[in-house]
Amino acid sequence: MKKAKKSIKKKNKKTKESKDDNESGASLDDAFADDDDVEYAKAKPRKERKKGLSDDEIEEELEEAEEEEEKISTAMNGKEDPAEREITFKTSKPITKVKKGDKIKVDGIEYEVDEHYVLIDHGTTKEMAIEIFNPKTDKDFQLRYFSDQVESTIDFYELQEILYVKKPFKKVEW
């Protein structure tokens, strides 16, 4: 019986050695060294894309987009250019001093400040956000502005589901 055990041990040693030799496998260069005469399948020809919309369809879509833009501009204080809107400010302190718990009125409705923070730092200027909420309805809103041009860049947003939607306004007080 002793002889049988010895032969098994010798076989196990041999299989381990052969596994060690084959574990590294062939290098990529060796694996593809003799594929010069191999012919690969040809690429499929490209499908031609369908031509775009006709000129009439493009013109119709442009008109619809312009009408939609005009509706938005009209909603923004009835002016064609939202940059020319008139917003009245009544301030008791600099906007940078507005903090949690302060009251802000937008078009006569009083909101409470929840947070005032930097939304995006652009280097020379900061895009700021003041998160406010209406204590009566518990709806969330934001006032966003650029720190170097508060009066010309301030915008009012209402949180709807998961998106803030821009709302027109005429007067803001803090």
C-alpha cells in the first residue's frame, strides 16, 4: 500500500508543475504571430439615413417654436425681451446678509428663508440660491441670482415635483 500512495503523490506534483507552466498563457504577440494569411469578414455597408424633414415641415416647426418663445416672453411681465423686465426691490439689508429664518416677500406673499448658499462658483462671480418656502402652503421656492449683478439677474422658481419652474414676478422685498 505504501507504493500506491507514493505514486499518487508524484502524480499530484506533476500536475501542479504543469499548471504553473500554463497559467501565464501565450502572449498576445505569440497568439497572433501567424495570422498574416487570415482573412477577416468585411464590414457591413452603412445604411443610408432617411432624409430629414421637408422644407415645409421645418418651417412649421420653427413657427411653433417662435410662438412658444413669444408666449414665454409675454408671460415674463408682458415684454418681448425678458432682459428688459422691471422688478421692484425693497431691501432692508444687502442680499448677502439674508439668512435662515428671515422673511422675504415676492409679489406681496411672505416666504421664510430656509437656506442661502452658492449654487455654482464661476470664479469671478457666484450663482447664488435662496431657498424659501410658504409656511401657509408648505410649498418650496427659490430666488436665484448672480452675486455681481443681483438686480438684473434675480429669478424666482417654484418647485414642482422634482424640477424648479421659473415664475414671473414684479416685486421682491427683504
